[in-house]
Amino acid sequence: MTDLTNLTIAEARKGLRAKSFSAEELTQAHLDAMEKANAALNAYVLPTPERALEMASASDAKLGKGEGGALEGIPLGIKDLFCTRDVRTTACSHILDGFTPTYESTVTANLWAEGAVMLGKLNNDEFAMGSSNETSFYGNVINPWRRDGSEAPLVPGGSSGGSSAAVAARLCLGATATDTGGSIRQPAAFTGTVGLKPTYGRGSRWGIVAFASSLDQAGPITRTVRDAAIMLGAMASHDPKDTTSADLPVPDFEAVVGQGVKGLTIGIPKEYRVEGMAPEIEALWQQGIAWLKEAGAEIKEVSLPHTKYALPSYYIVAPAEASSNLARYDGVRYGLREKGSDVISMYENTREAGFGAEVKRRILIGTYVLSAGYYDAYYLKAQKVRTLIKRDFDQAFETVDTILTPTTPGAAFAAGEKSGDPLEMYLNDIFTVTVNMAGLPGMSVPAGLSSEGTPLGLQLIGRAFDEETLFRAGQVIEDAAAPLSKPADWWSKA
């Protein structure tokens, strides 16, 4: 039998329906892989093997009757930001120690309704604040890829580093993730996986631990563009419990995969050629342009003049919203509680012990920019810039169908290499934050390897609620680039 962990979601779905293997066999293969890899990669903070096998058994019963949903029997990893009923959910923060929700997030409820199997909860940067998965209370996630000739551990990107590492290392067929400023697309680029950040409002945020409410959006990380389309179709929905979710029908995303780009116009924003960008990133970008042109697309240069203000504006808006959202964690009703001489000192001691350094940094920045005397100077101005960024995209999309850019300014870096320099770390989001600020969909597709033998990605940006065009263009890039080789299985020998 083929190694079941090497299957894509589409292949596994076909095999399950043909009864070539059972959902229990498929799930057990992934549980065995997780057991071998997790000590080295630290992708899962909480495996749930018993629940996974119970869910797989139920899927086998449905499949045996010729029934089942779009993801029936498909084993997935769930980022620890999604509340899962009766399964610990901590956002990988000490302050949520032992928190076990009594409710299910809408996105995961949608996945279970379609028959997906939960393998466990995946590691992420604490409260999704980070670009390298080095801020988790449960320790760093390690990228399954390594540089040629080096054993130095690389970061998998963040905040969805557990999701990207698990998918790349074949520890799940797909994973849920969240993206506030690039936290799906950047880790996907670093690990050679496909990462899709949907349009803001395409899916529900209800039951997902909030970082920045006007920016957060859930999406999938998978190994192929088709798999991303399959997962998004199951994850997305209108939800009356989330007033920001759009009351729009969910298209058949998978149906457009393979339709090609003939007749489409691809925009190339001149402002994304930033100072200090690695030559191999520029070369990859030019290769992507050539692939799309060869496939029948027209290429057109566009201008997004306010791009240079996106990163500083994002790092005002996101911390401001985080400081408000994280005010609820005080040790009173759930999670960590540290003793104090009175209520105020209990709050202070709990938050001091419970939050990590990066979370504290962002709370302090956010509180500062919202404070009296600074609100107009910082937060209000950043929101005005955000409007201009969205207007740039609106104008560009009057003449192009999608926009092609690099996903990241470089390949995965070594653990600890940038953790002492917050500004250098924040610059990893330079190509991705504009998408969140404008509420648009964006997708990273693996497009090649760096000079060091590690993955690089290209990003496609689409009109609001036009993920279909991203899937069309993404499939062209995937076909032209050819699948990346599987990362060397060094962890099973560690």
C-alpha cells in the first residue's frame, strides 16, 4: 500500500471512496507519523489520538453506506487558536493554561460536519503574535526543511508554524490556520506548502481566539492548490454569530482549479521591488511572470503607491486591537490565576506571569497608540492610510484580475537568528500585510527552492470574494513549478 501520509486530500478522498483503505488506517498512519516526529518538530501541542480514531470509525461507517461529507475521513491538524469543545485550547499562551472550551468554533464545526478527523491541536506563536513560531509557551516549532549541508534548525514561519510544519512533514493532510498580517502565507512559503488567506468575511471568526478583529481570518494550509480549494469550501460559511461574516453563497472552489489563466490580466506592482530584496526572490518573481504569460495571461505593471506605509500602519492597528482584545485575560474566570494582595495586584501578577515578551510588547504599543493625546496622531492616521491602501487595490483591480508578488523577502531563517530584533522580524510581513489591511484574499504557492535548498513562495492577491481566480492562477504556478521534493525525513532518525 502507498504510504498513506504522502497522499493529498484529493487522493485520499478518492482512495477512501474506492475503499482502497479505511479512514481508520489513514488516521492511524498519521498518528504514527506524529509520534515519530513531534519530539523533533514540536508541531502538535496536544495530539488527540483517541478522538481521532473515534471520528475515523464514524467516517468509515458513513463511507460504508456510500454517504459522507466533502472531507469524510480526512485527518486534519487544528491550530490551537480554534476553540474545540472539550479539547484544551490555549492559543499557546501560559495565561490560558488548562482552558477547555464548552463550545466549538464555527470553522471547526463546519469541518466536522463534512466528516473531517481531528488529529490534534497545532502549535502557534502565542496569541498568533510572531513571524517564526518562537513565541509559543510550548516552545519553538522546527521547520522540517534544512539548508543544504547544514543541520541548523530553521523556523517554519509564523504564527501558523505548527500548521505549516505539520503539513510539510506529512503529519496531517491539511491544517487550519489564521492570518492577521501574513500568518498563513509566510509559513506556507517557508515550508513549501500552499497557504490561503481568504477575503475578510469569507468565513466565521466565531470561536477563534482573537488577535486583531478587523484583520484576522481563518484559512487552510495544504500541500496542493486543489486541496486548499477543497478545504476552503468546507471551512467557509455565513455565520449569524459573527457579524463580520459575509452573507454570500460559498462557491464550488474546486470546480475552477485547472481552468487556467488564458484571458486574465496579471498585475505586477512596481512598489514590491523593495530595497534589500534577495536577488533570488526577484528571479523567482520573474519566473512566475513568465509561467503565467506562457499560460496565456496578459502581464501589466500596476502601482500600489501606499504600500510603503502598510507595515508601519499595520503595526499600529494590530497592536491597538490586540491590547483591547487581550484585556479580557485577567485570571478571574478561566486560565492562569496568580495570587495578589488585592484584585488589582492579582490582575497584574496574572498578566505578568501569563503573557510572553512579544505579547507584552504589542499590548504596550497598542495601549500607547490608543491613549489620550496619541489616538489621533497614530491610530486614526493609520486607519486613514489603511483606506488609501484599499483604494490603491481597488484602482489596480479596475484593469487586472489578480496581482502577483513574492510572498516573503527571503527564505526560512535559522531559529534565534532574528528573535532579538523585533523590527527585523516584523519586516518578514512586508509583502503580506497589505492584503489584510485591504481585507482581500491572498495565496502563497510553492514556486521553487532557494540557493540553500529551502522553499520559496509566490503570492497571488485577488479582488474581494474572488478566491476562484487565485485558484486558477495558483494551479498554473503549481503545474509549472512542479511539486517540491518532500523534506528529508531527518526527524525520524533524531
